[in-house]
Amino acid sequence: MVNSCKKAITAFLAAVMLLTLSPLTSFKTEAASVGESIVTYGKKFMGVPYVFGGTTPRGFDCSGFTQYIYKNAANISLPRTAEQQYNVGTAVSKSNLQVGDLVFFKNTYKAGISHVGVYAGGNMVLNATSSEGIALVSLSNSYWGPKYAGAKRVVKEPVVPDWFTDVPKTDATYAAIKTMTDKDVINGFEDYTFRPDAKVTRGQAAAIMNRVLGLKPEVMSHFKDVPKTYRFAYDIAAIREAGIINGFDDKTFRPEDEMTRNEMASIIQRAFELKMSQTAAASVKYTDIRADHWAYEGIVTMASVDKTGFFKGDKFYGTHQATRESFTLAIYNAMNAK
């Protein structure tokens, strides 16, 4: 088990060293843009026949179709006719088209602006055609291409942060958190926060640790309070079998209990097989921990390998709860320990 842990850690560390910084989308799946949602909704009506004056799924004309899908997919109200819709939004060049933009054509059944569709990407426009009903047509089409008249952007996409809103890029801990989130060791939340001060439970700690170690348990259920259906049951079983986080005398694991910084230091030392050097013991001078404390070696070792500055100071505060930030940085430091 020890050798397998070492191999897993070595392989993971090698992968992390090759990482390049990437945007938030590397560890968070983005929802479809408003424009994409409009087009996706509009494609549901492909084949619906063209009806002059039509504004419902029983039959659409061009502007009736754009008006309908904008309203129902994005709650955006458009004027009724193609000419009127041409007067809303912001003009965009053909080379700058985005999915969801209104695309206009001229001199079809009458002179001037006379037809409208929605840009669907890939040089294609979703629109109501008299020949095929709702269909995709190419802007390079021999009929539609020469009649292209311009495009308008009505959709205002929300600004998506490229990083957590509660972890400034200027923080000394930024690089460590970035590395760990890029590798999905620990993830952020749907509101683009990392919540660095949120507490870490024993179950969460097991899951985070096992994302690094990749251990596989032989037996899924060891504890009476961790059923096989529990979200971290696999990781808890694996971490327990490796002797990294143990249970209690009453055969419970207490997965929802918060973990102290003392416990954090001790389990990370075990997981990464860190040894306390005499130099470390002499250099780390926490005033709130004595040499006979059960977590002393873990605390001193973790402090001595700290590359972020997070654990510097004259106190360790071992009885305080471990936070998402402290746990992330402690693992990062252990992975990079030499």
C-alpha cells in the first residue's frame, strides 16, 4: 500500500508540474450562452411550415419566428416586422457574428429589409423560408448570400468571471489554488466562488485526498454511518484502508464532522509520507504546540514544506477548523515537498 501511494503521488505531481494556467472553464462546465439557448430552442421548430403573418408553431413567417423564439427562450421582446427588428440592438460585422445575433436580408419579396433569421454558427442562419419552412441556410447560399444586409446583436450575454470572485489573483495563495482547481482536486461553486473560509468535513477531506492518490478500496463499507450510497463512501473506504484517516471506537467515521487543523496536518503527513527533519524541528517555532503533542510531527513537517507562506507565524491554531483554503494549500505544499 505504501509503494502504491508513492507511485500515485509521484505520477500526479509530474502531471501537475506540466500544467499551464487555464481559464475557469477547465474546472467548471459553463451553461449555454443566451444566444445558444435561443438557437437550440428555435431548432425544435425545424420543418414547421412558412405562413405569411404566422407567429405560432402552427406556422411562422420570418419575423414571427424570431420574435417567438427570442421571447420564449430568453424573455426578450422584439418588434413584429423584419424592418422594425432591424432598428433594435447593436450593429455587428459579418466577421464578428455570434450565435443568437439577428441576421437581415434585403430585396427578397420586396425592396429594402425584408427578411430576418438568427445566426446559428458555422456560417448558418436559422430562419423561416417559404420553400422549406423553418430551416438552416448558409450565408454562402447563392440566393441568400447576395441579399445579406447586416446583423444586429440584441442579446447581452452576462459577464463570466475568468477566476473565483473571492480569491484575488494578487493573493500569495493564488497559484496553489489555481493548480489544484485546474486538476479538479478541489472545485469551486456555481456562483464563481471558491469559499476559502468554508470548513472541510472528514468526508470531504477523504474525497479530496483520494483525487490525488487514486486509491481503490477492497471493501466498500467499514463504518455504520457511511452507507455504500453515501457520496464519499468509496473515498472514505480507500483512505481508511490506506491508514490515512481512521474511524472511531464506536465503528463510526463521522463524515460530516469538521476537521481540525491538527487532524489535517497529521493525515497529510501520513498520506504523503513526509518525514520531520531535525532542521524543521529547530526552525519551526509555534508557541501553541509542544513537542509531545500527538500531531507535532505533522504540524512541524507541514510548516517546513510551506511554499505559500500561509502557515508562517508564531502560532499554528491547531484546534481551529481546517478551511478549504488551508486544506488545499497543505496538500499543494505536500505534493511539492522535496
